[in-house]
Amino acid sequence: MAKSIPLLALAGGAAVATAACGSSGASTPSVTCTNGAIVAADANNYKFTSQITLQPVAVQQMTNLKFDWSGLTRDFEGHTINPATDVNTAVITLWDLTLPVLYDFGAPGETITPAMFNAFFDASNYTPANSSFLFIAQSGSDIGRNMRMMQALEVDAASQNTTVTLTNASTQLQYTADLLSLHPTGVPAGTAALTIDWGQMTTNALGHPFDTSQITSAVVGHYSETPQQLQSQFLDLATITTEFYRATIMSGTVLDFTTLVKDGDGSPFPGVSSDGTWLVGLICGNCRNPAPWYMTILVPAAQPCAATP
């Protein structure tokens, strides 16, 4: 039976152009006008939900299992993958417990013996009714991050299967990203000296508590696509930009946009223009789910203007 779990762990319409503050029509959320000092708020944040569906395979209990990901061509987000070079860490999890995958794998600082491995693959103790195993192929050694593909498995005393083959369909991801219901944030056009303060946020875009100290980086992207088009390409936001800027957040709850640098050539953020779509995102780098905790649309707004709630 397939199992669905939340990932806790990213059409038509005109591009956003220069906007005045206040209501912009009954069917379009109004622009929250600022003088460049942005205060992050729920009304301006996008919404994100995701669900992963896994189809378990039965494996022989207490045996040296083989895991094969050589046939992967795409990860579960749909991105192209080279299984020989993009996967360099393999992990098995049993709920919150992380184990090495094979007998000849070891955990940092210790050796895992066959007896230790077998203890966690005893079908009499860990049945499908009370346990779920998950094999993860990932990039990098930071456990639980940059996961490329997952395969669920169940130990079965009657099974003779000792090989688990990962395919492009091992993990099915469904998600929704709502960029149309938020109130865009109006800022002075062509001004790099912007700031955004997330210190008053209490709930993130995933519907979970917003720990303001967990924001470790910020990104700003400039796109030729409309917000509606970007919704359907949300998992590719980092790769389809015409310009992409990043900044590391060492401490505090305020981003100074002048610290943003462009991917590729390191040039500074130039400010928001009226062409295309501009997005700013705040990212929790220590979280398993890479979706930004906060993301809003930036539009050039007529100045001077007073900030609105």
C-alpha cells in the first residue's frame, strides 16, 4: 500500500508592472506600499504545501541488502540527475533513527557490525504495521539535506528479495505554491537600499511556527515569467531566473539588500525594475524542506507613500 507523508521537511496574465499603493481591483490583491523598509507579514507571504507518496517494496529480513540507484535520470523534484556523480551519500531511516545502509557502511566514528544492522531489520520487531523504513540517496554528507530520491521498504520474513532498485518513480511529489493570493510589496523603483525585517513573523509559508533566528540566507530572483507561470515552475525558481541574487544571514532579523550579490559575476543588487517578476525569499538553511519560509513579490511603487498594514 502506498504511503503519503507531508514533506517537512519549492498561466496566463500580465506581468506585474509599476503599481500605486492601495486597492488594485476586487480580483487582484492590493499592493502593500513601503518606502523601501519592508516589514514581512502574513498577508504578503506565499503559501506552500507538499506531500510525498511512497510505494514500499518488501525485503528479506536480517540480510546484507543491495541498493541500486544507477538507473536514476531525475530526482523526485524532476531535476536531471547523474547517479554516478550526484549521489554520494546513502542513508536508511527508521522513523527518527538513522542507520547505515549496508554491512560494509559505517557511521562517523564507529563501525556498524552485521549484528547491529540485523537488530533493526528483524521482521518480528519492525512490522509494516508499526514501522516504516526509508532509503535515501542524496548529494552531500549532511544527513537529510539535498535528498535526490527515496524508496520505502518493509522487512518481511517471507521475502527473499535482497535488492532494492531506485527508479524515477520511487518517490512521487505533489505540491502547491500560491503566489497569486499574496499582497505584493511596493518598493521604490531602481533602489538597491531596501531592507526586509521578518522579526514579527509567527507562521511560515508551510503553516508551521516561524522561528525568526532560523533564517540563514535570502534570495532575490528576477523572472520573465508571470507569477501565475512561476507557480507551475516553482521547483525551478533557482534555475529559470534572468538574474539571481543571494545573501547570507549571519544573525538578526533584517536583510540589507545591498549585501545581495548576483550568481555568476558577484555584481550588486540594482533594485527592482518594472519588467518581469521580482521575488524575494527567506530560507531556513537548517531545515529539511528547502521551500522558503517567506516569499513575496516586489513591485516598483509610486513614491512617496506610507506603508499600509
